[in-house]
Amino acid sequence: MKLKNSILIIFLILLIDQCSKIYVKSNFILNETIPVFKWFRLVFIENEGMAWGTVIPGAYGKLFLTLFRIIAVGVIGYWLVDSTKKRKSNYLLVAICFIFAGALGNIIDSVLYGVMFDNSLNHLATFFPENHYGTWFHGKVVDMFYFPFIEDYMMPNWVPFLGGKQITFFNAIFNVADFAISTGVGILIFFNKKAFGHSY
């Protein structure tokens, strides 16, 4: 696959990711939920840190995380260019494109959203307000897709650790960028031999 095709894939993923985030940020109040189906809802939350809401403590934790993400994207970008030059498998190239686009999509939130918007607590956010909610490199990542396929299911008492507790599957709230990263990693796992096979 040519590099221009990889750039097109990355651009399309970024476009969908940022359009969906800006729409939700501009039209939803924080924690607002819109049911689509019983098993699918739009739920507007903002992620302060890494996946699953993990936060790096300290005054510079968020800045460190954002800078780490930027470095990681640079490494992934180099991997993509190098793999293209070496004519690696299209499975590998597509996977790298998805991971790169997803990581870059969340970096855009972290770098820009703190100064692009005010907060969304109890009111709709304003685009480029006078009083923005954060600073450069301290933005929050917008998440919105929620698929509770099984909700509030009571686990039987005999199940170790979870017996008698209510569980929800799947309870993560994510965005297009997260989905792209997961898809890219999934391709590398499930099509490992084809992705890392001989160059064509």
C-alpha cells in the first residue's frame, strides 16, 4: 500500500473522530445520556487521563501524559513510513494507520480542547470562548459511545469474587479514536502471521 493511501485512511479516521467529538462537546451537557437502542447510548463524559479513567497524579501528570503521547505518535509515524518503504504487509500498514490515527485523535483533544472550549458542566460548551476550561496540553478527551449489552445482571453467588454482585457488560465509554486503536491492535493480534509475514 502506498503512503498516500495510508494518509487518506488516517485523515478519514481523524475527520470522523473530531467531528463526532466536537458535535458531542457542542451539543451535550456533561454526563448527558441519549438512548439510541436498549443496548446503545450516547453518554458524554470527559476523560482526564489515560484509558479507563486512569490519572497520573501531580501538577505535571497531565502534561507528562500528553508529551508521552506525542512522542509515541512520532514513533508510530516512523514505523508507518519505514514499513511502507519496506513494502510490508497491507494488514500491518492498515493496523498502523488505525493506531496512529486513534492516538493522534486523542492527542488533539489533550493539546487543543482546553483552549478551544469552556467547561460542559450544567451548560453547553462554547467554541473558542473567552474563559476556556484549561490550557494548552491540558485538555480532556471526549468520550461518548456506550454499549451496555448486559446491564445490571446479578452474578450467581457461587461465582468467585463476583458472586452476588451486579455487573454491566460492556461498561466502557469510548470514542472513535479509541475504537481505531483497538481495531488496529486487534488486526495485529488476530492476523499476526499475515501482518508480520514476509514483505511482498
